[in-house]
Amino acid sequence: MKYEQFRIRAGKKLNLKKQSTDSTGDYRDKDEAKADLRRNVERLAELQEILYAQNKYALLIVLQAMDAGGKDGLISHVLSGVNPQGVRVVSFKQPSTEELEHDFLWRISKNLPERGKIGVFNRSHYEDVLVTRVHPEIIQSQPMPDEVKNDKNFWKKRFEQIRRFEKHLVENGTHILKFFLHLSKEEQKKQFLQRIDEPEKNWKFVDSDLTERGFWDDYMRAYEEAIAATSTGDAPWYVLPADKKWFTRAAASEIIRAKMESMDLQYPTVSAEQVKRLQEMRKILENEE
């Protein structure tokens, strides 16, 4: 596939410093990428209709990124042509009190896409091995047994739980794609300054954005380990360069399109009896006064 170089192979160690943030692939300019994006958006609309009609599989798209990585823009551009009834976007923020009273995958399970639909997670269960990894005090404050919190293999077990969870989903008909939008620290700074300087973008900037930026290296290490530990053949991670949003959107659209074309999507077959009945209905309609 065109963007296989961005797929993280299972069992491979990941060094994000060696992963490009500003690649534009084979594109000579932005217009070429936008043309591909338009074609893929049209094709995704066709494939989503078949997915919905077949009602056999679901597709889960997981998006993770540092702040200003472009998750919202990717969703709006790549899925712009899909029937809104067939897609659901869920944004996961700080867990509620109710959510903290359950295991960390409980709120994820509640929001999985139904058969026939595309689900998009804007942030996801990976927050529980990223933010909590950078800020371990969060785990210590949560209502869970001390022997769980203080287990020296806590993070390895969480990775294993995620792998098992995603394997279960795949084995039951939910296909999974996971994207890390790989933004450079310099580009994030540029995006933050725009949010401050442009009044219509002021609402996007909050103090915590700057606070978390101070933990950049810690987040990169957390992402490296989490992605390497949970990228599998059935639920792969793609680390997409995110400094140039037009490339990120084109690449993601291509990967999603290729995935859906590999899912053996077909319109439901109609029995001979149903065909006969349809012809009878046709005659009734034709003879209607």
C-alpha cells in the first residue's frame, strides 16, 4: 500500500525522532494531495454505504496526537462525504466520577461503533497509558486496589489488556486503524501562537496546553512505548507526519480507503423470492392511478 512506510510493525522498537514530521511523500505540491483526498472522500462515501447496508462489520478509527496535532481537521476533511448516520465521533476527555468507578476500558466499550458503522475516537483508551504515564500521580489518585496501582508490571499489563481488547474486537467483526499524528514541537509552537494571535482561534487555547508542552519529551517516550507495544497485525498503528495537514489528511484517507476495500464489503444478496416480490410491487406501482 502507498503509505506502508508509516505503519509500525509489530514487535519493532519505535524511535519517534527518526520518524518524519514534515514528509509530503511523493506529492509535488498541495494540489496533488487535495485531488487525492477528494477522490478518496468520494470513494469512502460509497464504501460506507455498502458497510451500512451489509451490517456485518464495523470500522474503528483511533486518533491520537499532541495538542494542535490536527485530529479535528482530519475528521472533518476525510469524513466530509460520509453519511452522518453511518459515522459517530467520540471525544474522550478527563474521566468522569462514574467512569473512574469502572475499569479503564469500560467507557471505551460503551462507545464502540455498531455493525455497519464507522466509529472515530478523538483520543481514546490510549490516554490511560499516555497521560497517566507522564503523570503517574493520576493513577495513584484513582479508586483501584493498591496492589494494582503499585504493581511493577502495571504498564506492561495495561498494554497486554489493550492488545487483548483490540484482538477481541477484531475477532468479532470490528476492524481497527490507529493513527498517531506526529507533530514537531516547532510546529506546535506555531499553531499555539496562531491560536493566541487570531481572535477567532482564542477559544482553542487553554493554560493546560502550555503546561503539557513542558512534558514534551516525556510524552514522546510514552508514545514510543505504547505504540510499539500495541501495534499488531490486526490493529496497526500508523505514525503520520503532521506538520503539513494537507499531507496528513490525504495519507489517512488513502489508508482508510484501502482498509475498507479490503473488508469484503458487499451489498446484501436478495433471494429469488424477494426478487419476485419486488417485481410484483413494481407492477402495482406502475398501474397506480
